[in-house]
Amino acid sequence: MSLGLGIVLFAIGAVFAFALNVAVDWINLQMVGYILMAAGAVVIILGIILLVRRRSAVSTSRTTVDPATGSRVTRNETSQTDDGTTY
């Protein structure tokens, strides 16, 4: 979603900066276009960073029989790291 928003902001900013030839007294549309293009670039970069840093989780469930008591023991383990490796 953030990549699409960044592309839309960048495209609208490019239209304002380069394609419109309208003079408005109270606002500079070319500057608004440059600001929208910069905001779109920032959103695209943040979106890519968030996609790369997506966390992964591994869940393991083991059931064993305790030889001393004869009862079943269930162990649940979850591993999660920031760089995508699991252990």
C-alpha cells in the first residue's frame, strides 16, 4: 500500500511541477509539485524498508511421553528475529 501511495504522490507532483502551465497568485504550483515528489520518494523508500524488515515467525509444537510418569508433555516454541533468520 505504501509503495502505491508513494508512486501516486510522485506522479501527481510531477504533473504539478512539469505539466501544468497555470499561474495562480496565492500558491506556486511548481513548488507544490516538488514537495509532492519529495514526499512520494520518502514514502517509497519507507515502504521498501518496511518490506525488507518484515518479521518472520516459526512455531514448533512437540509432544513427548515422560518415561517417569507416563504422561504426555507438550512444548511450544516460537522464534522470531529482525533479520528474517529463525532458530
